[in-house]
Amino acid sequence: DQFATPYEAIGADALSQLVDAFYLRVHKHPLLSPIFPDDLSETARKQKQFLTQYLGGPSLYTEEHGHPMLRARHLPFEITPERARAWLSCMEEAMDELDLDERFQAWFFERLELTARHMVNTPDTER
Ligand code: HEM
């Protein structure tokens, strides 16, 4: 491929737009909004840093916050399989909105599915 890293394939601008489109949906999602802060600007800033390095770009997240330890950082929140699916559906809709390259999107989404599954720390509640 003509790109050295997936980060270069998507580009900083599209990645930033993707994260913003994603958190707009998170903010409105009935299962997700209760565990996120009302003001998502700092969360979005960190996610842009994180996804930059996740995609092989500069280590912006680690430089400012140290080792990601993502699963540990998510332990304070009840992440059920249902919430993981909700997170992923917000991401998929954001990706569709951005009109990313289809092959890139499929590859990126698969990686996020694995990471999201790894964040699950609470079983679904029976209602
Ligand atoms: C932070 C939820 C999956 C990356 C957070 C926060 C919540 C959350 C509630 C704290 C927000 C804040 O206080 O600012 C979830 C849920 C997920 C999920 C419900 C469903 C599986 C993921 C995935 C990734 C990710 C798949 C990475 C690909 C991050 C990052 C932060 C974060 C980088 C910021 C950590 C920090 O405070 O430094 N997430 N998350 N999350 N999440 Fe997730």
C-alpha cells in the first residue's frame, strides 16, 4: 500500500472528525450517556490521542497520560456486553457518516471489536 501506517491512511483530520461524530452519538445513547461525563470534550481529546497511536501514528496518548492500560482504566465503569455493542454501533454509524475507505473501515472496525470485547468487565443484567 502507499501508506506507511493506518494512521496515515485515514489522516489526522478524518480521525478527529470520526471521534467527534462518535461522541455525539455516545452522548445521545441511553445505555452509554449515563456512564460518560456530560461534557465529552476532554474524553474526545484523549480518544483522538489514543486512536492516533493505536493506528500507528505518534504516541500522543502515552506521552501525556502514560501507558494506556485500557482495561484497567475502564474498570470503574460497568461495561456489559450490551454496552460494548452500543459503543460499537455508535462507532459504526460514525464511520458510515464519514464515508471512509471501505477496506480501511472494515479492518479498523474489526480491531475495535476485539478491543471492545476486551473492555467488558460486567455481565449483562437480567431485567
Ligand atoms: C474512556 C466507556 C470501549 C478507549 C472511557 C470512559 C468511559 C468509557 C465511560 C471514561 C470517559 C471519561 O471519563 O472521560 C467505554 C465503553 C466501551 C469502551 C462502554 C465499550 C466497550 C473503548 C474502546 C477503546 C476505548 C474499544 C479504544 C479503542 C478509551 C480511552 C479513554 C476511554 C482512550 C480515555 C481514558 C483516559 O481517561 O485517559 N471509556 N469505552 N474505549 N476509553 Fe472507553
